[in-house]
Amino acid sequence: MKTPHGISRHSRIRQRKVMIRRISLVGSGASLMLLGIISVPSPVPIGFVLFAMGMFMMAKGSRTARRSVKHLRRRIPLFSRGLNHAKHRLPSQVRDFIEKSDPEA
């Protein structure tokens, strides 16, 4: 059934779910990235892995974040090499994202 605005109730509910998912991905990703930055000086090398996971989550929820990752990897080769070095420790979806965003591939 169409509403006065021409959008069905089902479509509005679906749009809200998508928006909530995107907001939660970006928020969770930002939190993981912050936690990764904070834990970099710790003796256990988990900071970079947390940062990469957060970056992946943000990129899943935001087109701007995906473009920013590619741009950042082009501008900072050390960052790109670090991601490539850590990707074997990460889940397959994150590995695929790292490989797709690699400027040298």
C-alpha cells in the first residue's frame, strides 16, 4: 500500500534497516580504529589488526570510507605495506578488501 509520499511502508522499513546497519558499521569501525590506535604501543601487536578490522567495517558502511582507504594507501606506502603484511592474520572478507584496495594490484 502506498503512502501519500508514494513510498510503501515496506520500503520505508527496509530503508531504515539499511540506514541503521550502515550507522552501526561506521560507528563500530571507528571504535575499533580508535582502540587500535590506542593499543599500538602495547607489547602485543594487536593494534594494527584492530585498526585494519575497523577500517574494513567503516568501508563496508560508507562509500567515502572506501575511497579514502584507496587514497590513503596510494599516498602512504608504509601503511599499504603494513596492511599487506597483516592481511594473512585477518578474516577472509578483510583480506579480500585489502587486496581490492591495494594500489599496486
